[in-house]
Amino acid sequence: MSLTAAPPCHDDLIGFAEALASHGDRPALICADGRVISYAALAAAADAAPLPPVRCLVALPMAATPDAVIFYLACLRRRYPVILMDDTDSLVGKAVRAAYAPWMPGEPLTAAGADLHPDLAVLLSTSGSTGSPKLVRLSARNIASNAASIAEYLGIVPTDRAVTSLPLHYSYGLSVLNSHLAAGAAILLTETSVSDPAFWQQMEAHGITHLAGVPHAYELFERMGLRGRALPALRTLTQAGGRLPADMVQTYAEWAAACGKRFFVMYGQTEATARIAYLPPDLAVTHADCIGIAIPGGSLSATEPMGELVYRGPNVMMGYASAPADLARGPELDALHTGDLAEQTTDGLFRITGRMSRFSKLFGLRVSHDAVEAHLAGRGIAALVGGDDKALTILHTGPAPVGLARDLAAHFGLPADAFLTAACTELPRLPTGKPDHGGARAMVLAAQADASENPGDVAAVFARSFPGRAIAPDDSFTTLGGDSLGHVTFAIALEDIIGQLPGDWPSMSLSALAALQPAAPPVRGWLRRVDSDLVVRAAAIAGVVLVHTGVHVAGPGAGIGGGALALMILFGFNLARFQQQRLLGADRLRVVGDFFRRVMLPYIVILLAYGLYKQQLDWHLLLLVGNLFGHFGDMLEPYWFLEAVAQCLLITAGIMAVPAARTLAAERPKAFAVAFLAGAALLKAGGALLLDQQQLQHRGFDANLAYVALGWAAAVLTRPAHRLALIAVAAVFAMGDWGMASSRLAWAVGVLTVIGFVPRIALPRPAAALVIAVAKASFMIYLTHLIVINLIELRLGYVAPYATLVMAVALGVVLQQAQELWAARTPRPLAKPAAPAP
């Protein structure tokens, strides 16, 4: 960034800070405890704040509290230059304090005066100066002019109310405070995160009209369901602090326009106090990739058709400070060379095309880091790219294509070893919310070193379980998309290395699990502890096969039916355990798609084969809705279960697509589980009243969603009293469907009792191995057991239910193992989390 010299200019006015009292009794600050401080009271408090008698440099931890804001305004009103920091004990804070020796609130009022320029008002750390005493010098004129300009183009009025959704030591967050004080509006002071439900309760309770956010904040807004919330007072949303993806800009612009709100995309730098440009809301949909026009009082230009963006205006900083002597220097700039490459459109709008300093020269080619990031984003990969003239580093989230470095090399014309990649759960960010490219580069280099020096046994288990994926130390079985079938193999492999596993091992990171690995291999006993849901799964699928062979036992109800009901409950149980986060995020359609690919596609193949064999095929079956018509084919009748499971999954994913439901599930999972169960119970009651269940035999989604919801609730509600209540509800459902004498009542009560109160069951190792193999293959057994029954009993006339059970189970287990071997050896172009299993 180059600087252009300018003659010094003394500021005679402080602007909004000096004019506080002119707004009288209007509310200025709304405190977290509900107190309201008027402008008149705020001015009086600022004038009474204890500052040393001699003008000196002040360092202030700028929290979103009344005391911090009062001290900040006291410094502006009384011409004391103030350094605003996040934490005076942080790396940056210690470096600044050591270099400049400022006075801090709470210290004796005996600070010595220093050689300070009369215009100097505020000093801010730049986003790239972590651990460095380098500061941006801002004058009172810079602060006042930028606040007035922002208030003008945003149309801030005295009745507006903003909220501290951004840190106040950050220039963007500070500009929100300054611009609203300049307009006589109010600001809610809260340190509550936007990911905390209390933040949104405060938004609604205080009638907040202005919400600001960086790109990462907008990701959190989406997770919290902002666009689905009832916030009638909210009229203005602003975004700055980095580039928001164009599709997200369009989404928010269209939503805001439809709701009568305004969405401003803005561009700025700390070196320009805060804001440089803004995109008028009516242009956001059609020009989502632009930063817009210069703010009032400023001007923009590019050094060439696509050159460096240059800004001129009264908010351009005085200059940098790297040592105390720099604080005596006056204004040194009349223009700010931003370091960003830009072009101007035919409509007069400016568009950022890259960053001048974010380039590497590799093998004679100049490669833009931003271009690589944009290329990856186009492929759906969120990443931070850094590097030097030796190699580029790429830190990405989630799964990445196999051979990513090779593909990038082909695209950019470089050798594959010019790209070093690593994965993480979440991209690192600076305290301001901006991407931390330096931290990302360090993580990639550390991951490369760890992979070459200490792969570890636990890491090998992760690699075998998720072939073709880049796995970071903070990845877990759950974050990688592990499902209810894969966790069996995973847990067994870990137990062989670590010994007994903690109950929450699926959510523990690779590094945390590796830390549990003992120096010597654990001693194996003759018993193995198996998750109780696996025992239930194995028993349930065995029961299903036996029922379909025609075996019966004497006594009232004469049957052992109910295995399918148990599997339905387990489907909901494992859906909540392993797929809840994916359903809450953008992957909910992939959850459905993966399930249909892994389960329903083989079923359709069986349907087609059966249709060719019979030379006819019922269209209800082909559309996977045969269970809704009470019409079942001879061999295909038992497959109603697959249709009902698929329908229940679609309904669950549809519920999660509703922002309000998604917000409830994310913020209050237990309340969502109860609501889900209550809604499913109402659907069940409606189906019982309106549909002919004698014909449908309780096989529709209306009857079965309640059992899926019971399983979901069993995974979420962990208190014994709650689980006892679920058992009672299950008993009521089962008795209502089949009566007290039915074996299905025992299955419904039994499965919830076991998984709720007996987490693990100790079995002899041979028995445990058999249970695990059958449980893993339960879906494959369900898909193929009717073929075995048809062949053995109907074609060969050999009626031996238990022998048929053994053969059906053996076939399913063999096919399951073959599928696992094929998946492990077949590279996937894009590794995706697996589908849920019932």
C-alpha cells in the first residue's frame, strides 16, 4: 500500500462527540441490564470520567459496556488520543503497551504528557498487525466525517436503534456506534454472540432497526434462521469486512426487498476510518459482485482499467504509527492506495478483482491467491489460500475431491507439489471476523508436518473409515458425516487401540482420541462391550426374517412381530445421533439423496427384477408409495418398511427446511424433540381417524413418523424421567395400533428401555462379533432376505425357518462386507458423508 503526502491540517471540531448534549433526553445507550442512558447523561458522564490532568495517550479495552463507551467519548470530547483494543493483555495489547506506554483507566491519575499531535484522536490496530505495535492514526476529523457520511447514506434517523453485533475495537463495529451517535439514534450494548438465542431475544425486545455483520456473521445469521424470524422493527442490514458470496448477496437483497427492509453491501478499510464505498440496495440483486460507489464526501478511482483502487476523502487516516515518535506527526496522506485491484463497470460501480499483495510467483507464473480461492469456491469448496514463491497452502473445510492438488495443478499450469492442502472443521478467523490467512497457512504447514512425522494409529482408523478424504486433527466421526453403520467398525477399531471408549467418542476429535491411546496395547478380556442399539438392531432384523419365514410361537397374539417397529425407532434414534447437524445445515438434501442412493436404489433394482419376473409391476410400488394404498404384492409386501422410512426421512428433512424449526432444533434441541414428537402424534391421531388402518395396517408415514420421532427424542432427552415418559408414550402408541396382546408392544417398550437405560452390553467376544456383523448388515439383510425365503421355501419347498434365517443373514453379511471393500478401494471424485441407516 503506497501513501501520498499531504500538508498537515488541524481539526477544530470533534463532531458527534462534542454534540452529544444537543440530543437532550433521547436514549443513547441501552445497557445489557435494561438501563437506558440519555444523550444528556452520556455527555455528563463523559465529562466526569477520570482522566489524567495532562493530555496523554490512553489505552482502552473497548468492550460493549457503558463504562468503555463513556471513556471513549471522554477521550474524544477532551482531545485525549485513545488506542482502542480488544484486550490489553492480549498479544497485540502487550506489544502496544510495551511500545507506547499509554495510561489505562484504573491507574493513578499521574500520567506524564507526551508529544502528541493536536489532531490525533483514535488509534486502531490493523487486521494484519497481530503481535505488532503498528497502529492506524485517525484524527477527530477522520472520525467525525466518516460517522456523518455513514449516517447520511444509510439514512439513520433519531428513532433508529443499532446493536453491537461486532466488536467496538474493530473499525466496522466502531463505525456503527459513531454513526448512530452522530444521528442521535440509540445503540444496544451487548456482548452476547449472534449465535446465542439471547441475542435475538434482545433484538426483538428492544426493537433493533439496524444489524451489521461481516461475512462470517452472515453465515451465523443463516444458521440462526434470521430470514425466518419475526423482527418487524429491523429495517437496515449492512455487510462489510470482506467479500460476501454473490449468491448470498442476492439472497439477502431479494429477501430484504420483499420484506420492506434495506440491505447494504459496503467496502472499507481501517486506514479510511471505516467506510469507503457502499452498494445502494436497489442495485444489490443485479450487481451482487460490486462494492458500489464512493461514500458521500469521498471519491474512488483505479490507476488503470483494472488496477489498484485509490480512495480520496476526509476520512483517510493521518498515517501509520510504529513507534511513539510517530504520534507527533500530522496528516501525511491525501489519498489511500487500498492495495485492492478493481475495475469500474459501465454503470459506474466499482468491483474488486483481487489483492495486490496476495500473489505467489511459482515456476515463472504469477498466481493470485484470490483466484485460487474463487476457483475452489466455484467447485463448492470453502478455503483460505496463502503461500510464498515455493508453494501455495490451501486450508479447506469438509470433504475435498480426491487428487485436489493434481486438479489445481492442471488448472493453473503448475506441478502438483506446488499445492499443499489440509482440511479443518472451520476456517480460522481474526477477532474482527475476517479470514485469518496467516493462521490458515500455519495450520496447513503443521498438518503437513504431522502427517509425515506422526500419523498415529488413531489417524489410521480415521483414514480407513473415510477413504479419499483429507482429515484434520480437529475432525471427529460426527463432523466427517459418520453414520449408524460406519460407527460400528470405527468403534471396534478404536477399542482395539485405546481400550474402553468414552460415551461421547463420536464427537471427540482425532487429536483428543489419539491422546487416549496408551503406550501399550490394551489387554483384551473375554467380554466385549457392545452398544445396546446394535444388540437391538441384530435382534430386530432376526425377528423380521423369522416373521417373514412364517415361524410362530404359541400363546395370545401368536407371533413375534415387531422387529420392523424396533428398526423404525432405531432409525429416528440414529438420525438424531449422527445426522442432526447435517439436517440443520446445507447438507439436508444430501442426507436424503445419500439415503436414496444407498438404500432405495437397490430396492428399485429389486422391484424392476421382480417386475420382469412377473411381467407386471404395480405403479404404486415403483413410485415408492405402495404402503399408502394398502395394496401389497406377494413377495414385495414386507418392503412397506423401506417406503415408510423413506417417507419419514423426507418429512423430517422438510421440517428442517423451515427456518423456525431449524432454529428451534439448533437452539433448543430438547424442545424441538418434544415438538417433533407432539406433531407426529397429532399426525398419527389424524391418520387413525381419517384413514382405513385395517387396510393400511399402520404401514403409512402417518402411523410411523411417531416412532421415528420417539427414536429422535430418545437420543436427545437424556434424563431418566424423560426416557420413562417416552417409554410410556411408546406403549400408548403400540396399544392403540395393535392392542395390549401384540408382541409389538413389547418391542416398542423394550427397545426404548434398552437404549435409554443400558447404553452398552457385555457379550462374549464370539457373540459380540456375530451381533456386530448382523447389526452392520441389517439393511442389506432386509433388502435380500426375501430372495432367500422365496428361493428356499417357495421354489425348493424346504420349510426350515431357522435354517433360512441363517442363510439370509449370511448372505446379507457377505454382501455388506463386499460393499465395504468396494467402497474402500474405489476413489470417489468428491467424498460425502454417508447416509443414515435405520
